[in-house]
Amino acid sequence: MILISYLFYLQLVRGFEFKLRARAVARRVLPIPAQRGEIFDRNFDLPLVVNQDSFAVDIIPGELNAIEREELWARLSPVLRMSVDTLKKKVPPKYYYLYQPVEIKSGVNFETITYLAEHIDDFKGITWHNKPIRHYLETGSIVHIIGHVGDISREEIQVLYNRGYSFGSVLGKSGIEKQYDTVLRGKDGKRFRTVDVREKYLAQETEENISPVPGKNLVLTIDRRIQRLSEEALGERIGSVLVLKPATGEVLALVSYPYFDPNIFYTDRAAVEYDRLSLDPSFPFINRAIQSAYPPASTFKMVMSTSLVEEEVFPLSKEIICTGWIEYGDRIFHCYLRKTGHGPLDFFGGLAQSCDVYFYTLGDALGVERITYYAREFGLGKITGIDLPGESDGFVPSPEWKEKNRHMKWLGGDTLNLSIGQGFLTVTPLQLANVVALIANEGKVFRPHLLKEIRDIDGEIITTVEPELLHASHIRKSTFRTVQEAMRLVITEGTAEVVLTTKAVEIAGKTGTSEVGLEERWHSWFAAYAPYETDDPQEQVVVVVMVEAENEWEWWAPKAANVIFQGIFAEQSYKEAVETLKPWWYIQELREQRDTGLDGQEAAAGRQE
């Protein structure tokens, strides 16, 4: 009787529990990949990146013995265009007894799958599944914004496993794809299968499958037209361009050259191309607009000018006589006009002409502590918090830092170098854009951002990104207005007068030329905003162009900015803007092209004769 009662208890009372436990032991869950969200520019018309139908090829190792496995590698290698050694690395010995699929290649086209299906008897243990790949429709400089995706690595899975990632997951590797990966990736579905003790599939439980949830679409602040305009204005010069709205922090364009085509990572040459790009001495993977820091040179004089006006260390009308050099201790510090100097200059003339002697004098009067204070007040030496990974924080030096790290005391000459944006000071182009934005906004700067909206697959807005105040300065508004006036004179009477020729808008800005120790080579900077005066702050844009000294010296930054401002405010393409401006350097290029063409025609005529 006791035995019967116990059997009744096991079968009826605890039977359902045992059934669930047995089912859990015999059931396996396979992911159904979710459709990754698309990415658009601010106009939300055409996507910048979409999903393209593709497949992944799997192997079930447990179905093969050692001989069959070696034969399979030999047959599969030419079909998938992978070496035998690469295939073997995909399936280490510890997987040989698994009856679960192990992915060996993604991004496989339909023709290859068709061939495998038609010759399936020759490819024992091979299966495949649908796995869309990313297709980047815009492949120029915008790659540094969007980034790219790839299969999750073993190192990444150790960190992200508890967040729903697994082997075979596609993960954002850089840019927006990485920053907003959890928003874009959606939620994978689940496919349930029953297995035996050897993990071999017995049945598929289709009625209990859980459908995947597609990822959200992202709308960026980027304007495709301004991005392309800026890219063409920079040309094939190592450097960067940033265009942002100071009233909101929205980034309208972010260009970094060189760049690369992310679609190559879905070709048979992916590994070779990745190695080639990684070893390229021009570092195409670096987003120079946010990840590279340089001496700001004379653009730092905007910060110095603000400190002079605010601190009132001496009157703005006081004239400093520039003879081309200044003696400080036992050293001579030169102005860039070494032979003649600028003569007597007040504050407005000092900034307009970018006189080094004027700012040496100012720096000595301010002292290093006040200079570094104002540098940090403008946000230098720390990241802006833009929604892109890998931002550099630049560097603002101090006497304490030099003594601790260089084991040397801070000297007066260090202060003079700092005063003209040289020495140990470094800034990113994005940080310099925020410097200009703080001046244009008369004391407020908003966090730069690239995400404008999150939308569902039907296009309905889920989230709208609002401007975030990054910093409100204590500096008087009247101080900023005085600096704005001086920056306008840089364009109308100063160093940028000969190149900033656009009539489409009034500009206020500052040039900069960084010494980097290369003969006849310098970094070229230009940072500005426009319109100079407006009743609608939403109209204003900040443009920062940085051209590295690795390029042949052309003083290109202000030239490129001239075209960019023309294109933005006249709503013109790069070609239309250049045709409108007809700058002297463009006319010279046309003449050279014409002369080259004539020489070619004459040579051809000579050959015909």
C-alpha cells in the first residue's frame, strides 16, 4: 500500500514537475537573429545603412568522424574561399562531439548556398541559416560616424554574455553602431529543439518558437548634404572637419580623412583588408575629429582674448609694439613676422593680425594659473561627452604636472609658449568647436551629439533627443560680445581676409598654424561661426577645419572653411560653391589643368605628325 501511494505521488503529484525537468534536459534553444535597425540622416528620407539578405554556413561536428571531417575541409575550402587552416580554427577539437551547429562563415551569398544545397551529399554535416549583413549605402567619411559591425569575439562574449549576447551575435564595433548597439540590435527570438543524450536533434517544436523583436531605427543630426560638402572641401588631405549648431549641440557634419569602406568586411578579402588598414601609417581607423589632439596654435588666442577682456589685466586700447621678437630671460621669442614685426597693436589689432608678441605679453601678465583656469573654463582638458566611443580629452598642462612627470620646473618660457597655443597644450577639433560655441552663445555650451531621434520600424518617433546644457560660464556676456567683435575683424581686416571671401554670410573666426618640428610643414587650423550677428541663434553654425602637417603646406583650413560656409548658406554643392567664389587657388588650378591639357594636345598632335 505504501509503495502504491508513493507511485501515485510520483506520477500524479510530482509528475508535471518531472516532465518539465526532463523536457529542460532534452530541449535546446537556438537564437533567431533580430533584424538590426536602420540609420538615417536628419532628413529621415533615405537610409545610410540597411540590412542585406545573406546567410551563414554552419557545421554539426558530431555528424562527422575524423576522416570525413578532413575530407569536408578540402571540399569546403574552395566553395567558401577559406583556407583549410582557417576552417579548422573555427571548429576546435573540443567541439568535435557536438551535435549543435557551429557557425564557420557569415555573409555567404545565395549562389553559394544554392551550390551547397545542390551538392549536399558531398557536404555532410553542413547546414545554413539566414543571417542578414549590414550594407552601408554611404561609404565616404561618414563611416567614422556610423562605424561598422562584426561577429562578437571570444573576449567580448565574456563581458557581454549576461546582456543577452551569445556566440554568433553581431556587435557594433565602432561609431554609432557601437554606441547604440543595444537600441539597434533588437531582441533575438528563440527556436526550441529536442535532442537526445548525444545532443543530436530529434524534433523541432515550432509551435513554441518565440519571434524576434526588430531593432529600432536611428535618425542622426547629420545633414547628408553638409557632410558631403565638408568631405569634398577637405579633399584627400589628412585632417578633419566639424560642423555643429551651437544653439543645440547638434553635429551637422563630422569628417575625418582618411576613411575606409566598411563593406569590405563582408567580402572574401575582409581579413587581408583589415590587416592592411591596421598597418596603414595614416591610421584610417582613427576618427581625427574626436580622437586626435593637436597644439591649437593661434586658435587658442580666442581663449586668451576672453581672459584679457574679463580680467582687465591691461586696457584693450593699450598698444603693444611688435618688432618681430621679444626677449624673455636669456631667450628670444619670435613673432611669425620675424623681420618687420607688426608695429604697435591694440587688442583688436593683436587678435586680427594674430600677433605672437602681443599674446606673449598678455600671457606674461596673466600668468600660467589664470591661463589654465580659462582653458578649463572653455572645456579643454576633458571630454565633451559626445555620443561616440573613444573620445580624447586633450591636455592642459600645469606647473605641477611638469614637475611630476618631466621632473623639471615650469619656466616663464613655458607660459609664453602656452599663450600662443604651443608647447604641451593639445585640443581635439571637437573641443575647439565647443570653444567657438561658448563664444557664439555668450557663455553657454551644449553637449555635442549625433542622435536626433529613435523611431520604430513603422517610422513613429519613440524618443527625441533634447539639447543638454554642458556648461554655463560665469564670464560676463559683454566679454563674449567683445571677443566676437575681435573675431569678426580677423575676417574683415586680419589674417583670414584674403581667403574668407564668401558673401553668403558674415563670419567671425580665428586662424591657427601649429609648429610641429617639420620643415616647411605646419598644422593648419580654422575655427569660426556664422552668421556673425543674427536674431535667430538656430541659424548659426560652427565650422572647424584641421589639416595636419603630414600634408603639403597649402594653408588649406581657411580655404576649405570658405567653401563650406558658402555651400551651407547658399545651399550649394562643393562644385557650385567653388564656381561661385572663384578663389585664386581655384583659378590657378584651372589654369594648370588648361595648360596640361594644351600640352597633352600638342604632344598628341606631334605624335600624329
